[in-house]
Amino acid sequence: MSATVKTLASDAFQGRAPGTAGEARTVAYLIDRFRTLGLQPGGENGDWIQKVPLIHNVAGTPARLEVRVGGSTVTLLAGRDINPQTARPVSRVAINGAPMVFVGYGVEAPERGWDDFKGYDLHGKVAVFLVNDPDFEAAPNEPVAGRFGGRAMTYYGRWTYKFEEAARRGAAAALLIHETEAAGYGWNVAGNSVGGTYDIVRSGGQPQPVLMQAWISRETAVGLFAKAGLDFGALKRRARNPDFKPVELGDARFSIDMPVESERVESRNVLAKLPGTKHPDETILFAAHWDAYGMVADMTIDILQTAGASRDVVLVGAGQNALEDDLARAAAAQGRTVTPDAKPERGLFYRADHFSLAKRGVPTLLLMGIGGGADLVSGGRAAGDAWVSDYTAHCYHQTCDDWSPLWDLHGAVEDVDLFYRIGLELANSRRWPEWRATSEFKAIRDASASSRL
């Protein structure tokens, strides 16, 4: 395991970015390893790969980036105050004097009796969002308390949902106010634009991303609200009330003129398969991402902990589906227990690669080392928490995230073995795992039940 990571993380693979020579080397390496293991090609037309056309955008230095408000002009600095990006295939992002509107948490959830928009027309405007769910900071006596699961984030709290909602409603741009606790990571991550953005190639009939999407620092946002005569703290409290309506930021007008290097690249998924003898059309998927940017059931491993053997395994997104019962049994066979992730408010379940399958109704399990400190054999939970804190602060999405000869992979090996055992048992049964009754993905799974063989 260590040797594999050492190879893929070496300079020869150039960071493994999609559409690059480093990707081609990575794909060739993976295919060779799979072939050596005796696996068969699982991609298109009997090959090992599935082609994935992408749009890769790298934002340049804006010639203009400012907000006119309260009779003055506030110049914003990319990277320090705001991180403007675009996922559209354009050569320039140009917005001139667009009105700014605070939309609270920007959530429309009829099943939870919540609508932040109240019919407000966002066309041509810059929508300003809070991150996370409306009940994230709610006191027990507030009307919204518990309506979105309390501290545990739902998909409504994810930044991807906010940007998608802005695009659906015709906004010119979407600004997401960064707050470390609510986002789950610091401004060093949100303000980092290294590598640019990637998006799938969309046809003319498909929904297009918002023209500009950006994180904006809390300090910058508070300052702009104040210049518009608004109290940011008071508006946050108001946004936790179901009666909230969008609030225009006075005379604030947002402008940006930013060059963009946009290219179409062809990335690749690498697929290998071990066909079943009795039901080869049913699939259990083991997934991991090899890039640096990171049907039946899916098990995804994203960020293995490197701090050593542990007495437990940390599960991200506990309470979603019946695969968790399988995990508990497999962990017990190892003499371990299952611990839910310590920071469900970070919404890790909605952030990793498995989520594209989950939102299509496929039950998933996700192990992610930053989900919470494991109860390490050497040092206990305190040592596990220390590892997570150090990794998140210094290495997550940063150049420190590299192979090290000091890693202790005993715990990682046990976690991988758990997924192997669960997959083996499931593959040799006729059982179809289901979502819990409270999961937002259960209805999608139920709708596909009649198509099962």
C-alpha cells in the first residue's frame, strides 16, 4: 500500500491532474496493476476506461473586481477577500454593476416547510448565501431547530447546492460567505484556486452553471453589509426564521472583469471487474479517486488515516442505509467498533466521490480519515483527533499531502479489509441493501426496485 502511494505521488506523475500527461501515466499504471491482479476490463467497448469529457477553467487576475456601495467603491483582492471562479466554458467573466441580494441559506425544501426565496426574482443579480443549513446555529427554542437534522449537514447545506440553486434561478453570480465552523475548513482551503475548476461538458439543453461562483471571506462580507447599512449578525438570525425573505444590499453593485483560460479535456475513469458467475449483471463498486483534485452498492475510501491501528472505524454519514449493519458486523469480527463521524456538520457525506451514486439511489458506505479521530491503539482518541487536526490544518488540499516513510498503515489496511469482506459477502448473496426510512435517497431507490433482476 505504501509503495503504491509512493509511486503515484512521485514527481513522474505530475500531480495526476485530469487531461494531462500525468493522468495518462496514472491510467496506464492502474491498468497494468489491474491486469496483473487478473481482473478484466470494465470500461467502454471492452476497454479499461470510460471517457469523461470535462471543461477545465483557470481564472486569471481580474482587471476589475469591486463593489460600489454607500457612495464608495470597495476594491476586492482575489485570494484574500474573494475567490472568483467559473465553471462555464468562457474566455471572460464580465459582470457590470449587478445588484446584490442576501438570500439567507438559499434553501427551498418543501418537504421541510422551508423556502428562503419566497418567489424573489434573482435574474441578473448577485445572490449572497450563508453556508450550511438554516438550523446549523439555531438555539433549541428557535422555530428552525432540528428541522434540517441539527448540527448534521444535509445536502441543502453544501456549497454545490447553493451554486446550483443560484443557476436554476437565473442569478448572474453566487457568493458564498465563508465561516470556518460552518464550512468545515478554513479560508486557506476556500480561498485556494490552484488547479482551477472542472465541470462536465454540458449540451445546450442541459442546465448551465452560474457565470461566476465564489467564496467571499466573512470579514469582507461583514464590511460590505455594514456599508449597505445592514447588520450581518442580525440578518443571520433572521435567516433562521421560516418567514425570512431575500434582502437587497441597499445600493450595492458588484462588478468583475476576469480573463479565463478555458479548455476541453478528456479525463478517464479506470474500471476493472471481476464478473460473478450467477448474476454478472449486478455490481458492487469499490471506488477511490486517483486524481489530485480530488449498481447495488458502492463503497468509497477517501483519505486513509496514516496514524496506525485503531480500536474503531469512523463512518461518515451514519444513519443512511443498511450497509452500516454490515460494517458493524465486519468491524466486530476484527475486534473493533463503528464510530459516527465527529463533525457531521461538515457534510462530508455530501462531498466525496461516492455522492454521485448516492443521489441516484445507490446505497453507499464512506470511510474518510478526516471524519473524526480514530481510537488509536497507541494514544487513544486524543491521538486520533490530533492526527486529524494536524492533517486538516497543514496538509489537506496542500502540498504537504505527500507520501511519507513515517506512515503507519496498519489501521488503513484494516479499513480496506473491512470493505473487502463486506463486498465479498454482499456479492455472494441475493440481498439488496436499502436506505433507512429517514434518508433523502430512499424514494429514488424504491422507484428502481421493479427493474431488478
